[in-house]
Amino acid sequence: MTQQPLNPQSPFFHEERHATLEPFAAQLITICGAGTLGANVAETLARMGFTRLRVIDKDRIEVRNLSGQPYSRAEVGAPKRVRWRICSIERFRPK
């Protein structure tokens, strides 16, 4: 892949200077904790196209988690790590 010269005057300069993440998408990423920070990081990485996420968390989803973490009422009681395995496979992977 050949990098084109950057034009600092371009209205898309902030987008043009970033390389694609595709070469890294298959790398294993381990996230310790699926709380407020870890759950949002896992969701963001999955949406960006990363396909190998390992989430380590022994907690279960509780009602009090719903306000600050990306979980739904239907998931209350489920292990957080299992939710991320299912979620990243079904919702965020490109078809």
C-alpha cells in the first residue's frame, strides 16, 4: 500500500493521515473487565472491525449496570464475558 502525499489544507486531512486498521483486525485483544470502561472499549473495538476480542470478567450483568454500561434488561443475570462473545459475533462483525 502506497501512502499518498498529505495535503494539510484538505478538509479531510484528519481522516487522510490515518492508516487502515485492517492489518490488525485479526489480532487477539484481551480486555480485563467488562464494566463501564471495558464494556465500552469492547463495543468500540468490535464496531471498528476487530474480530478477536477476549473479555475477562467473572461478574454477571446486574440492573445497576444498565445506566453506565452497554447492556439491556434482557441480559440481566448473564455473564458479562459470554454476552461479549455473542454480541461481537452477531451484531458487530461485518457480513
